[in-house]
Amino acid sequence: MNTKFIPINDIDIKALQKSRQIFSDCYLTSTLHSLCGNKAGKILLKENIAHNLATNEYKIHFPGLNAQEKDIFVTQKEIDNLYLTDKYANIINHNFEENPIQKAIEIAMNKLIKKFPNIKSIICRYADSVEDFEYNFPSTFMKLFVGEKPIQLNEQTLKMTLRSKKKEAIELLEKIGEANGNFNFVTGTGFKFKSKFDDWHCYAIKDVDLNNDLITIYNTRECESIRLNTETFIKNFKYLTGFLNINK
């Protein structure tokens, strides 16, 4: 049997960037979308995802697992058998195109969490998930997949918006805007009343232009970009998590 794994290529990454969130794992899909958007992120994806063309098996590399690197192998059969279901195992049909690389990473996370349950925090375990990889903190996935501890602002606090951290948030947004695209950040909501943004949902940061008071985020659930001003962002979003100049 051919055991040769080769890194995914730019065509694979372009398809991954367009892939839609299907399960309750916006922390994962938003992070992957962000990594697809710049050179450093693409290099990381090629380093951590390899494909055996003969068997359609994937090898997912997690350099941040308890300071020990680990490879998880995912077969084509496992990918084919990952369905969106309700808690009674009834299949939920959808008409979205499923991305095999995204599914391979989701399955790899399932395997890691089964072997190392502490990868999923206690609070996330209380969520009504069907698959183990659903519901988690983006910082947890980033640490596992990137191998570095990300910058975190207000991610795991009880405060539901960035209002009390406005000064720090503006300073971080300024750094993101000045990074010339060399950033990989996500943002997420908490629990709020009267907001047009879904509760407990994660988005990728696409662009920050504070000179024009404009922040662009990307929703992998709907595959759409959203533009908003700084005040709306601070009012509606709970945290910022990610990297400036990844692996630098």
C-alpha cells in the first residue's frame, strides 16, 4: 500500500477557505478560514495537513498537544461516515458542499478529545453537542494546531462584550490593522439580548481599517463578509483571539 503523504496545495487551501460551517464548530472553521488568508497561514496548513492520494487518507499534525507533536490519521471511510445528525442520530439533510479537509480536521479533533478529554473544557462539555469536536474555545484549537499560545482578549471571562476592555481592544485592533495582512484572528459573541449577531458564535477577522472606522469579519456559517464600525464591534463582540505575524 502506498504510504506517501504529500502536503495539501494552494487549490486545496482555496477550497478550504470557501468551505461552510456545517457542525457547531465555528471556533474551528473560523480559525481555518483565517489561516487560508495569508502566506504564513498557508505555510502552516501545508505543514500540518498531508494527503495520501492513493488511499485518500489524511494526516493531521498537531504540534501543540501538551508540548508534544502528534499526528492523527483519518481515512476516507471515516470522512464518508461523518454526518450532521441530531442527538438521536437522525441525519439532518443539507445541500451544502462538504470539504474533505475540514471534515478530516474535525474527525482528528474527535480522536484527540476522546484520547485527551481535557482538550475540551468543562464549560464546553455542558453544551448540547453531538460530536466531541463541537463547541470549544478558539484558543484551544489554535494552541493545538498552530503550536503557539495565541493572544487572548476577554475570551474566557464572564464579561459578554468588549466594553470593559475597550482600550485594550482598540490597541489590539490597531496592531491588526497595521500588520499588512500578517495576522490570524477570530472574534466571537457571548450571550446578549437584542443583537443581530448570533450568541456564542465565532467569526474570522478579515480586515481592520480604523482610519475609516471599518472592521470586516467573515461568517463561515453563511459564507459572508460583514462590515461594521468600531463602536458596533465593541458593543456586540466578546473577545479577540489570534496571532500577529504567526510563527515569528
